[in-house]
Amino acid sequence: AAFKEEIKNASASNQEELEAYRMRFISRKSVLGDLFNEIKNIAPEDRKAYGQSVNEVKQLAEDKFKELISSLESSSGSESSKAPIDLTLPPLENLGTLHPLTIIHNRIVEIFQKIGFNVAEGPEIEDDFHNFTALNFPENHPAREMQDTFFIESNPDIALRTHTSSIQIRVMENQKPPFRTLAPGRVYRNEAISARAHCFFHQVEGFFVDENVGLVDLKQTLYYFAKELFGEDTKVRFRPSYFPFTEPSAEMDISCNICHGEGCNVCKYSGWVEILGSGMIDPNVLENCGIDSEKYTGFAFGMGIERIAMLKFQVNDLRLYSENDVRFLNQFKSLS
Ligand code: PHE
């Protein structure tokens, strides 16, 4: 009876008091445990009545325990749940920003979408055919070593793609020309990480295949692109180059928009910076994808997003892009 009284009057205004109550009446070592243990000392004819009354106390203790828990919860929750929402508070201060590479990626896609390009994607883990063979890299040819490759399996070779040109192959073998496609993605190369090189980076590939596509279309398209991205005053120049999958091939430079002719270390005092590789798609590549190279011709280009973002935003170390330092990322807030 004394316990019943004590239970009825129990209260808990914090977790410690609740725990103390639990130890006294609910836990295995509670006073009720002792009462149950007493049962062997009770005369057999009284045991039933004794057991019943201990069970009553136990029930009472458990009901009270639930009551204490719920009243404790509602009292601790009351402050925040009852306070009205202050609609005049300023919006969150710590909103994220778009990553600079995302900003450039989006901008490039937008520029090419305006002239009718669609966007395609492909896998980052590639087989030899899509990354090399179909792109006219001869078997065991040193040209394969132009791009230091991370191989995953050999014979047949599976690797992390070294360029987005593999997407060109995937689209061309699965769809019918004409193509006017942009293929962005992450690529991997086995290079020592430094301010100017990383083991992964991002490229945007583009290709245009139709009847009567010529070098003039390549030049005019890339000229339009350079002006859209870097501004009306941008000058471009094409330099002959070599890629196994294009013939002829050219690299495109833009006039350095940082030094304005005075010389700087971005353009190495030359006034020009290389931004992409390009060329007329080699007929062998079209044939490898089942496209009639007598009927169709095309051009392709590929550019590195990191490099372009470096020029646009004057970033001097490639590693900054993947370090997730908010002091770096926050600088792009106004552009997001
Ligand atoms: N795939 C080449 C590279 O990664 C770039 C390129 C793409 C060149 C398309 C020509 C045509 O260096």
C-alpha cells in the first residue's frame, strides 16, 4: 500500500528523475522484484492474494511510467512546437552554390543547344573497342599511350575512359545520322596530380555528322562557340594537330582574355591559349560505327571543362575543384 501511494505521487520533470523512477519501480532490480522474490516466504494459502496485489502494484507502476514519459515529452517539446513561425526571418544564409565546373558545363550545353545540339551520355568504365579501337587507334600503336590509361581488366581490356570520344562511338553505332550531339562527362588519366594535371577531369565532346559537312562548318561552329563563351572580342586560331580519329585535325586557341596582349603565365606570354582539339571525323571511324562514309562526313571536337573554367574564373590550381573547400566554392555564389 505504501508503494501504491508513492507511485501515485511520483513525478518526473527531467530525464534523471524519470530514470530514478524506472530504477525504483520498473527495472529488474526494482523494489517490485524484491516483492516477487518474497513469494516463496508466503504461506501457500496466501500466495494467490499476495501475487495478485503485487501484480496490481506492478501494473500501476507501468501505467504511471508511461504517463511520466509522455508528460515529459510534451513539456520538453512545447517551446518549439508552440512558438509561431517567424515569417519575417531572412532566408537561410548557408545556401550552397553551383560548382564552377557545373556552371561552365551548363553554359557550354546552353550554347550548343541554341544551334540544335542534343546531349548524350555514356559509361565511365569502357571497353577497348569504344575507347580506342573504333576510334582508329591501331592495335599496340603508341598512340594509345598518348593518354595514360587506368586499366581495370586486360584481355579483353576494360578501362576507365580516357576521353569522351567513346560516347561518340556509342551514339553513332546505335543511332542513324544526322548527328548533332554534345557528350559531356568525367574522364580518367593515370597522371601525377599537380596544379596543372589530375587523374580525373571533365570533357565536353561534340560531333556533327550529316551529308556535306565540311571544315568550314567545324570552324564556324567553334568560332561561334568561342565568342558566346568568352565574349564578342575573342579571337580564335586553328593549329594543325594529330588525333587518330580525325583527319585533318586541329587545335583551337583563343586570344588570352587575361593578359590582353601584355603577356601572362596563363598564355605563357604568347597571347593565345589552347582550349580544344577538333577535326574532321576519319572515315574509318564512321565505317566502324556502320555509317556510310561516302554519303556522310562530320566533324568532332573535345574540350576540358577544368581548363575552360580556369580561364573564365582565373583559377590557378586544378586541385581546387575537387577539394570541397567552401572558401573556394563560395566565390562562385553570385554565378549560381
Ligand atoms: N579526345 C581528344 C582528347 O581527349 C579530343 C578530341 C575530341 C579531338 C574530338 C578531336 C576530336 O584529347
